[in-house]
Amino acid sequence: MATPTTAPGISPGRRIGLREKNKIRTRKAIREAAMGLFAEHGYTQTTVEQIAREAEVSHTTFFRYFASKEQVVISDDLEEARAAATAAIPPGLGHFDLLRRLVTDLFQIGSTDDWASNTERMRLIQAEPVLRTAYQIESDRAISEATDFFAEYTGRTVDDFRLRVFIAAAGGVMFHFAQSDDLADDELLRGLLEAIDLLEQGLPL
């Protein structure tokens, strides 16, 4: 949870300065302006110029914070929090326990962040083909990073066949369940962990 000295996506306990607070406020203002315009005019019809004007920032400032209109929606600013969570995982876990720990920690980070867990954001991503494509690219990047992390943690190479099959199976299950927007957070996390249990048991029917 954010505190007076932290903000969403910032590692707990780390103090943030005025400049960083202003950056966070500006990114939030741009996102809020964009979502309002998307709801009113549609995603495709809304331009970067309109978003910048609604957020009361310059065109140049917009691109200083977001590389594109797509990234306003796709990005979530949680990289630092995710990195801190993975760094805090203790050594010696089996690959399924490691997966459970990683899923639980990353799920909690996302579900407690207002933007990452915004249901309107996820509906927009699913509804707009260009956003679905951009989201898939981000998902592929996340799978690649997970492969690197598991390889380093388990002492395997990133091209190890068994590791890649494990990541592909786990990733497919995780992304399938994560796209559900009709479950409460606790139900979704429980479903993810139960899915991991089934994978570990060899997918019994």
C-alpha cells in the first residue's frame, strides 16, 4: 500500500522526492485524461494531441512520459516493485514452489495498484486489436524475463528444453486465468495456485 513516503510501483520504505512525486502525478493525469477521452470518443478516434490538451500538458511532455498512445494503457509502472519482489525470494525453492511464490507476490503487487488492476483498462485492452497486440508483446517479454529468472535461479541455461516447456505451460495457464474479469482478487489468486497444483500433479482429470 502506498504511504506518504512511497507510491504505487515504488519499493516500500523508499522515500520519494518532490520531482518524482510530480512525475507520478503527471503520468496519472495523462492516464485519467486518456481514459476519459477513450470512453467519450473511442480509443481509435482519440489523438495524442487531445489527451495532452485534456491533461493540460504539452505534446512534448506527453512523449516524455509515454512512448505512444498504446503505452498510456499498456504500461503499469510496477517494474521496480516486481524487481524488489523477485530479489527477495529466498534460494533453494523447488521450481513449483518458486512459481507459487512468484505468482503470489506479483499478483499482490498488481492487485493493490489502482492502475494495474483497473477493470476498465483491461476491458479496453481486450476490446481494441492494437492494444491486444501490444499487450501480447508485453506478455511475451514477461515470459522471456521469467525464463531468464528461472534459469538463473535453478542453474539451468535459458535454452534448456525442460525449462522452456515448464515456462510455456505455466505461462499459458497464468495468462488464461489472468484475463478473467469476473472473479474477485482472492478467487483469482486461489484459482492460479490451484492450477499450479494441477500442473505439479501432472494434470490429472
